[in-house]
Amino acid sequence: MKNIPVFIILCALLAQIGCKSKEEAKHHDTKFLVTSPIQKDTSITKDYVAQIHSIRHIELRALEKGYLKEIHVDEGQYVQKGQKMFNIMPNVYQADLQKAEAEAKIAEIELNNTQLLADGNVVSTNELSMAKATLEKAKAEVSLAKTHLGFTDVRAPFDGIMDHLHVREGSLLDEGELLTTLSDNSQMWVYFNVPEAEYLDYIMSKDKDEKKSVGLLLANNKPFNQKGIVQTIEGEFNNETGNIAFRATFPNPDKILRHGETGSILMTIPFKDALIIPQKATFEILDKKYVFVIDKDNVVQQTEVSVAAELPHLFVISNGLKPEDKILLDGIRMVKNQEKIQTEFAEPNEVIPKLAVYAE
């Protein structure tokens, strides 16, 4: 009776070994699907958060002190260069001009009288010079008074769209007080930040001197109907973010874009003779990506790869693989490193379309 438990344990062990042997036999009979990287020219589109600015955006301020007499424009209005926008009560400046003109007239009369006396040798040439200087000073005062009077009319310095009003008719204005802002939206400057590594790739590329075309995705997830050109790169990196600002210029003929909008710059980055593999053929260990490469003896070799870019369902590989390598496509969790397996090869041109991926 004491030997019965030992007999039962032996039977259980034998059954377990038998099942395991069957599983191993079944595993060795399984053919695993493998493929190779596909090598072709492709491109990816990267997006960068962007800030949209008018090519000219200025503050219009009162150049003289006084009461705001009239407002000739309205908020959001498109104004033309030279158009009158505000009128500050000019009474004092008109009086100053009249006073200056009167003094200039007096100085002119005195100069004429002094000239007659000088011609008759009654007064010296110094007195004549003093009279001439007095007239020139009086004329300068007239010019200054006209300038101050002109400042009471605030006119648009360029074609543009005005923002909201900061003052109302009848307001007492101080010199330099903000009236409104004016934006020239004929072209827009769009700023976006690029990481240091991508900046280096851009600046060291063969076509760095060519103007790169970019797109703009608006806040409603619709593309802007004009293409922009990357024209400048700022001089310094932001030490906190490690980014540097690029600036693209976009034409804005339909006046769709406004100062202060946001969006995303869409930049197409080409890859020539890129090695492309399905994402499903990779796995991660401690933030590193690996694939199983099948050698000539059908032995699994765990291989680290470097990903240069990501496409839908695909990776562009920059290091770790060769075009002729065979990689495990299915059953990654079923095999181990250095294990010998049975394989079935699938052409990469047949595999990729089944991933519903469009690689250009």
C-alpha cells in the first residue's frame, strides 16, 4: 500500500514528459514565416507644433497728447496704407502752427528791412546774418508745428487688418498711449522648433542650400491651401528644450491666416535606399529594439536594430540589418535565441501590402 503514491507520481511524470515531447515535436514541425527587409526610396512626414505670425505686426500709439476726436475705422477692418484711422483734437497744435507761421512772417519782414539797411551800409553784416538766422529758426518752428499737427492724424503705415480698439472717442490720450494693433497678413511667418539631431541632419544634408518646401496643418486638422518655404534658422539653441527655431514663410492671398494662430508644420523627409521592415517583426528589451535574424542554418539570432523613422506598421532601419538578411515575421514569442527552426519565406513585396501600409 505504501508503494501506491510513488507509482502515481511516476505515472504523472511520465505523462508530463510525454506531453512535452509531443509539444516539442509539434514545435519542430511548425514552419515559421520569415521575410527580408525591402530596400527602396521612401519618405516620412514629420509634424512640428507651430506659431503663426504676421510678417508685420505693430502697435499704433498716439504720438501727441490730447482728446481723441474721431475714430474712422472699426475692429477687424482691412485698411490701406495712408488711410486715416484716428484724429486727436488738433486745436492746440493748429494754434501753435499759426503762431509759428506769424513769427516766421515777422522774421522775414525784419530780414528784408535789415537787408535794405545793410545795402546802405547803415548796419553791419553781422546784424544781417543775425536776421537771416532768426528767419531760419522761425521756419524750423513752422516745420516742427506742422509735424506736431500732422501727428494728430494717425494713419495706417501699411495695408493690413486692425485688431480691437483700446480707446474710445472722447478719451484723453497720453503721448504714446496704445490705440490698436495692425497686422500685415499678405505673408505669414510660421515658427517651429526642431530638435538638435534633426537640425544637424538638415544642415548637413546635400540640399541644405535649397529652399525646403513645407506644408501647414491648421487647428481644424485641415491643410492650408498654400505651401511655405523654410527661409531662416535662429542663431541659438534653447538650452532648456534642446531645440532651435526654424521660420517658414507662407503666402496668404485669401487672408485665411491671422496673427497668433497655431498649427503644425508638415515637413517631408526623404530616405534614399532605405531598409524597411514590418513593425511586427521587432520586439523591445530595455528600450532597445531587436529582431530575430535567421542564419543559413535556420538558427535564430537575436539582433539589435536602430530605427531611423517610423511609418504606419513599418520601421525604417538605419543600422543592424542587411538587405539579404532573413527576419522572423510571425511567432516571435514562440522561439528562443540560438534555436533552430523550420521556416517558410515570404517575399517582402507580398508582405507589405498585407499590412495596409502605403510607402512611397
